[in-house]
Amino acid sequence: MQLPNATHRQNVRLAVSALQNSNSTANAMDYNQFNQSHQPPLDFGRWLAKNVKLSRLIFVLVVMLILVPLLTHYYLSKVDGINGNGAFAPSGDVLGRHPMKVSDLRLHVDELYRIKSSVSSELLDLEKKRTDIQGQLVASGSKLEGIQRDISNAENELKKIKLQISQLKKEKEEILEQRQQQIAPPKRILPSLEDNVILTAPQDKQQCRQHNCFDYSRCSLTSNFPVYFYEPESTFLSTMELDRVVWSTVSELFSANPYSTNDPNVACIYVVLLGPSITSQISRTDLESKLQTLPHWRGDGRNHIILNLANNALVQHHLDAVNTGRALIVQSNFQNLEFRPEFDIIAPVLLGPKYEFSWNVLPPLVPARRKYLLHFQGERTNPGRRNPSFVGVQSRKLKSDLKFSHTPPTDSDQYVIEELRKFQSITDDRFFIELLCSNIAAQGNGHTPEWALCGNEIERSTVLRESTFSLLIASDDTSVTSLPLFMRLFEALKYGAIPVILGEQIQLPFYETLDWRTAVITLPKPRVTELYFYLQTISHSDILDLRKQGRFFYENYFSSTKSVLDTILATIRTRLNIPAVTIPDAPSPSVFNEGFVPLKVDMQVQTLEIEDGGGGPVEPPFPSPTFLRNYTYSVMNRHQTWNKAPGPFFMFPNTPFDPVLPSEAKFRGSSMGFRPIGNGAGGAGKEFMEALGGNTPREQFTIVMLTYEREEVLVNSLQRLNALPNLNKVIVVWNTTEPPSQDMGWPELHVPVEVIKTKKNSLNNRFLPFNEIETEAILSIDDDAHLRHDEILFGFRVWREARDRVVGFPGRYHAWDTNFNNGWLYNSNYSCELSMVLTGAAFFHKYYAYLYTYWMPSAIRDMVDEYINCEDVAMNFLVSHITRKPQ
């Protein structure tokens, strides 16, 4: 067993250790004594004699070291049978043999093995218990960490709940304070039997104005402006031989017009198409009697609109000296004595196609100055009477080329002719002046002196495309309008030559609502001597502004028969302060079949602490308020509505241009919906994240995510949106015809997730104004875009202060490249100069989704489908076109 040897070695080690310790103690004492007495060292004998106790201890230790091992060895050899060689020998046998039997020895060995096995089993059990205890400790630690985390989350959740409670209390106060004003319509919302009373037509129709000849009781603010159109074949109009092309076009357009009604009893206005006619002039009495036969004329023609349209300069003027009672006349040619300002409507000549014009035939707006400074082609026909009031006009010398020293002639047009001839001698600029026509295209109907057009439109358009300005000379003072002049105006606006009208007495189409000063230069005829000087002073920016506005007027109000009819109805509707028809939302069909319940994915709720940029509490979804300015917008914003894109033809739920309250108003009587930061004291961190602040009421945003056959990527992106503050809804645009797999798991977020089926794979689907979008703010995002919550909320805050812009993250740069291809340069590399924001991660107003879908030319959307790209470029250009601001 080797135990004696081990014991012996242990005793020896103890003795040696004690001896070393004693020696060390003695040495330490000698050293101290040496240091204290500074005496020379003593020999060993003298040292022992001096230290009696220590010498005795040493002696005892030596004896123990010698005797103890000997006695121990002797005792063990007797008991355990260890021989002199250290080998095992049973006691009682001289030869070292043990008297134990072999069977007993085998049993003893087996017992030892059993003991060993038992000890090993116990050791394994102890190891298992130790492992279990360690596992329990780890689990307890994890559980403790989880409890601590739950406590932290609960504390954060408690903070958010407290914040939500305060927000709900504020909402309750706002609801209690809110007083919904009931809009009171006119006295009679719908017509009654009293409206069928036959009244005598006024003897002098010239006294008619909107306030005394129009029956407002048939047109309440909530009537939606119903319009009844007399079909020509069902009335006397079938005997007038109307122009069949115009007749069929107008009938078709009215049948598809959103304001049209087939019930004359609820109509607000009644439309009668009286021209253009291909027959000769009919008698005044005959026409008056025929008008009286109209079913709803009611004696005086109130609320009737007579359309006497023209599609050329030679149309017949049927209404000259005809008593039309209280009916409103819409035509292109009025004399001074028959035009009733603010009642009758001046319409343009129908020169465009039925529906949309072809935008690719229009020249670009740049460069500002073209080949010719001024263009005029025309010949004066039917001079008419002279105008003696022009005799006293004085000429002013501007250049030696324009020197005029003799007395002006009495005929104003002759005087203009002489001045125009002098332009041809100017060498500083180029002019295109032709005062005689080899082929007269249009010369008027012979009532007043007119300037006839030369050649055809193709010939005239060639010069207009190269002209900066186009001269239009008005007829004499007896005429308010001029058909040839309107034809020149139409072509000048179309081809980008800025109209310059000589003659202030002329009235242009729809002058009541269109601000022609922004698109046309109007000068009195005496200013013809200063015309060259005046045109030279116009800067490039003003030229482009005039040309741009003229292009807008042409595209929206003159380019087609449809646009002209829509503008006529919009003019009357604007007078009555009736809102336009609501622009439609795009339907949102679900990609899932009815009754199918998609699988839900269990996910861990993401929580972000407020102090770390979480963005405040997660509120229940609530929509943005809509149609708050139905009746004030058409009054307060009339000029902007008619003179800026997109025009007055639709009413939008809200726009990014709605007025903003002054900063102090939200603290003094107009606090509804506002959530100032720190209740007005401001702040950072926690206070900043708890409230949206800003100059607009609180709101939320909708995420529109376009996806295409990437289910796993989509699911991961949706999971990252969980617990995102200020989020109202997630719209997933399923941009493929194949439905999602049935075993696809959808994350269950804190807001609704709508998966919308599209008709085809198109990037334009990203910008459809879905009816499921109930907020003004839209975050357009790709399914693989990865944005943190704080990044999204920061972008949302920035957009709220620039609602008319595209606010996003990935930027690009574009410019006109004159170095290589003389075209547009698009740079996708990183640049210090940015000009557009990609819509793969960008905020924009839903207003622009309406414009992209319903107002932007369809050719642009077709190009996006063709190239399967550039929808973000189209949106950026659209927003810049509307706002006239860079992105």
C-alpha cells in the first residue's frame, strides 16, 4: 500500500520544515541582535550555550526525526507484513506468506473492486449533481436577468402608459371643446314646385348680372352642382344643322362628365348647345320663340347656359340682338353692347382634339431667347371705321432706327403697320414680320376690322417655335373679343411664343379667373413705338416664367374640347362657391381570398426606450382630418387654384399647401390637435421624444412597401416596423400576379397590415392613392430597405416642416450635361450636390400620389412601365413642377 513510506516521507518533510523554520528564526534573531549591538558574530558552541531553550528544542527535534521513523517502520512491518525489502509479506509467516486462503483473497479483491465501483458511482452522482446545480445557477441567473429586464420593460411601458393617458386626457378635452359647425345650405337645397313658375324675360338683358339673374336656390352648396344637358336631337336644335363633329363631341363629353344628371328637376344649370352652326343667320324673333320652347326655360331662361361655340373664325353670330332673358351666354365673339361683364363667359376657339393633346409636339421651354425676338404674320382685312382718338399719339425716339418725325396717321392700325416695318431695319435683333399674306387662312366674320392669319398652322408653327414673342393686334373698340386674335393666342401659347397684345380693350378667355398678366404682355397701341425697348428689358427668368404660365394655361384650359367644357363649368361652379368633385381614391383589393386567414408569426415585441431615441408612445392608429376647407378653399385660394397646377377641376382631401397657424396660436385659443414639446417649454431627449411638436397638429404616417417575390425579405422588413411610433398602417403592394404562399407567416404588428393585389407588375403601383391610406404622410419604402426607428422618426419630423417636398434618405444628382451627350446627366454616385431623393425610402404627401396617377401625363407612366425604372425620377420631377422648387 506504500502508506509507511508515504508517512515516513511526510514526517521527514515536517522535520526538515521545522528545522528550517527554527534556523530561519534563529538567523532572524541573530541578525536583529547583530543590528542592535553591532558586535562581531559568535561561534556555534557559544551560541548554543547562550540560547538554552532553543538548543533544547533542536535536540528534541533531532531525536524525533530519528526515532519516530524507526518505530513507525517497525510497527507497520509487524502488522502489515512488510518485509525488509519493502514488499508485502503476511504476518506470522517467516517466509512472508500470509495465512489468508485463496478464496478469501478473491473475495477481498472483489470487495475492493466493489468499493471502487461504488466510489466511482458516487463520484459520478456527485458530478451530475454538481452539473445540475451549475445549470440551476445559470437558469436562475438568466431568470434573474429576465426579471430585471421585465422590470425595466414594465417601467418603460408604465412611462408610455402614463404618457398615453395624458395624451388621451388631452384628446378628451379637445373633443369636449370641439364644436362642429353645421353648414347651412341656401334656403332650398333642392328645387320645389315654386321654381316652375313662368316669369317674363327682362326687357333689357344688359342689366343681367350674377346676383340678379341667377337662381341660387337650385344650387345649394351641398348639391354637387348637377348639370342637365339638352340633347340637340330632342329639341328645336336639331333643325339648326349644328356642326356634327362639335355636336357629337360635346354630347359625348357631357354624358361622361361627373356633374351631368339625367333628372332636370334636380339640375342646377341647363346647358344648350347653339353653335357652331353650318346654316346661315336665322332671324332674331324665330330664335327667341324657339328658346321659349325649351322644356325648362320657364319664360326667362334662368340658370340656362347657351353654348355658342366656335371652331373657326367664320362662325355665324346667332345671338346678335336676341333677347336671351336671364340665360348666360358662352361664346368667343362679343360686341361691347351685348357683353355682360361678370355674367357672360368668353370662351376660346375649339382648335384642339377631343380629349388629350399630344404633348410631344410641344417645343421645350428653354432656351429663353430664341432665333427671332418678335414674330408677326398677318394682313389687315375689312378696315371698318377710323379711330380719331388716336390722332394725338406722340412718338418717342428710342433708337436711331426707330426715328419717327412725321404726324401719326389717324388709323391706329396703319400707324402700327408703319412702326412694324421699321423693325425690319433693326440689325441688333432678328424679327419675323410679314404684313401681306400669300394665303389668308382666317379673316373674321366681317363685323369689325381684323388681322387675318397667313398660311396654315404647320407653316405658322415653324416660325412660332423659333420666336421669343408673338405680336397680337386687337381690333377696334367696338369689339370685346376677336376670333382671329384668339386663334393667334392659342397657337402662341401652344408653341411657346409669349403673346404681346397691342390693345387694352380686348378681353381674353376666362379672364374672370385666369390671371393673364402672368402669361401675356398687354400694351396700348400707342406703346408700339416703345415695343422694341420694352421687349429688350425683359430678363431670361421673366421670359421663362411667362412661357411656363402660358404653357400651363394652354394645357389645362385650351388644349382640347374637353378642357374647354370643363373650364366653362368650373367657372360657373366657382362663382357659386360649390366645391369641385372629389378626386377618386384607388381601390385596395386584398391579395387574400375571402375567408382566408393568413398565418401569424410569433415575434418578440421591440421596445425602444424614450431616452435612447425611441420616439415616444405607440398610439392607436387615427386618420388625418380631411376636407376641412371644402368651402373656404374655392374662395380664399381662387387665384392660386386657377393659376397654378393642377387647376380647379378636383377637390383634394387635403393639400401640402394648407395654411399654417402662427406659432403662438396653438397656445392661445387654437390648441386643438397640437402637442408642443415640453408643453411649450421645449426640451431635449425625453421631452423631445414624447411629443411631435412642430407647427401642425399631431398626425401619423402610412408606410407603403412595394414587394416582388421576396417573401423572407418582406417578413424581416415588417418585423422591424413593430412598435414604431406614429405609424398608422402598413400597406404592402403585392406587385406580382402570383398570390403569396399559403404557409407564409405574417408578422402581427401593433398596426394593421394590408396586402393589396395589383392588376399588373408596375412600379407605378408604388404611387397609387389607395383608399386604405388614411394619412397625409406616406413613407414609400422598398422591401429590402433597413432603417432604424429613430431614422424614420427623424425623417418624419423633417417632412412635417416641409410638407410640399420629398424628404428621404438616398439622394441622387441630375443636371444638363453639355460635356458629352448634351442631354440629362444622372449621377448615382456619392456627390456633395444632390437634386432629387429616391422614393425607395422617402416621405411625401398623398396629394402627389393623386397627381401622379390622375394628372401627370400618361406617357410618363407608360415610359416607367416600358423601362421598369425611373418612377422615382418621375415623382421628383412632378413635385418640382408643382412647387417650382428643387428637391
